[in-house]
Amino acid sequence: MAAKLARRCEVQLSYAIEILYPISIKVDTFGTGTVSEAELSRIIPLIFDLTTKGVI
């Protein structure tokens, strides 16, 4: 079931060598978000496994 927080969304994750979790998360909803992009950046790691193993 979709949360309907944005009609369109792009997520950029930045990792560093030997660091398990992303060092940066950037969200762009292209103006279609119902919540702020900063809020989405905050909650994404709470919902998804963003470890390198989880992303693979």
C-alpha cells in the first residue's frame, strides 16, 4: 500500500568505504510531496534497511 507522501520521488544515498550506513540522504520530490523533503530524509532510514547489504 502506498503512503501517498509524494507522487514522484528520487532518493540519493552517499556511502563511504567501510561505513555501514549512508553518510548522506537526499530526497527530491519534484514538488509533488505532501510532507517536506527533510522529513522524508529523516524517516526513510527508519523504514528501509540502508546498510550496504540491505541495499544490495
